Amino acid sequence: MYCLDANTIVDYFRGKGSVAEKLLAVPAGEVALPAIVAYELWVGVLGSRDSARRQAQFEQLLATVEVLAFDSSIARRAAEVRRDLEQRGEGIGPMDTLIAATALAHNATLVTRNTREFGRVRELKVADWHG
């Protein structure tokens, strides 16, 4: 399974890099979006100049991918990730910690351009479809 980070979705809609090509090559059932990423994207959609068009595009995407809920087991996993990173002096942003924990809990590969930050998370599989 592939979990998509917000920057991957933005690159998809903007036609940047190889994101569209790689995304369309993966069966829809193997693509998911952490609920935290959906939140981040909704903030951008609702704040965009062409909000109605962006909302329609995003809702169409949401209809084709699984949205992975943030539940108590993922909350525990996120706390473990945060603690590990902080103990090593390599903390990442709070939303990124929640996204990483969601991908880990689902044994998914996180697709992101932010490989440097997410690469600090032990056992997290990371891929960059931009390049």
C-alpha cells in the first residue's frame, strides 16, 4: 500500500514530476491518504482562489482512494515515533509525526518529496515520485 503525503497530491494536481504517471500505474486499492493529509489538503482547497474547482477535484480524488483514520492505536504509534525521534535529537513536525505513524501502522510506503525529514523515522518506507 502507498500512503500519499500532501505534497504528492499537490504535485499530482499541478502535473509536476512523475507523480501522475506513477500514481496511475498503481491499482486504486493500493493507494491511501492519511486523514491528517486530507485535513492539510482541505485547508489548502478551502483557502485557494478557485475553491469550488479545487474542492470538486479533491472530492473526486477522495472518492477513489481510502482515507486512513487516525485512531487510538495510531496515536500510540505516533507517540512512540515522537519519543524515539526526540531522544535522538531528530524531531519532525507534529503533523508529519502523525502521518508517519499512520503509514507505519498500515505497513505502507509513504510517498513524499520530504524524504529527508520522513527518512528519520525508523522502519518507515519512503518513496519520492516527483523525480
